[in-house]
Amino acid sequence: MRQDAVLLDERSTGEFFLFLKEKGRTEGTIENYSHSLKELYDYLPEETGENGKYIGSGTLARWQKDLLRQGYAVRTVNARMSAVNKFLEFRSRKDLQVAPMSVKDEGIQPELS
């Protein structure tokens, strides 16, 4: 087990989803979080000798950049990062989180008086 990273596997995500359910999160929210964690899992490189994959320092920043390169909207990327950040908070690893990116509104801004 790596001390510098968090293991993302079926057991840890199952515990996380149970926690969310106990906190009253909707099934839709849990499904969205599940989808984001599955996408991150698919993105992560294989580790030998483990039943999961590791989220380490810089992992989310690299994934964030890769999602943007793939053409995902900033809001979509932020939603994915939010789900993973919540998982990392649950695992007591806020040090591995990333801050959300700012979203520039394309619409007309109201005039200030």
C-alpha cells in the first residue's frame, strides 16, 4: 500500500457511496459521483499487485488538463473534480484535491448601478 496516495477500489467506493446515502444524498447524486469515479479509474494507470488504482499527488491536475484537451466544458470538468474531491475528503486526503476552475459566463452581464 502506498502512503503517498489513496487507493481507488470497489471497497473504498462502496464505503463512500454508503456514506453519501447515509448523509441523505439522492440516488442521482450518487450515480453522478459513481460515473466520475469510474472515469477516473479508467484514466489511472494499472498498478501491479493491487485490486485497485492509486490517486496520487498531481493525479487530478493531470486528469483535469486531459479532460479539457478532450473538449469537455469547464463546468463538466469541475463536476468531475467535485465528485473526486468529495471522495478524497471522505478518505481524509484533502491534500490530493484540486480547486475548481473559474467558469466565464458567456451571457450578458447585468449592468451595475
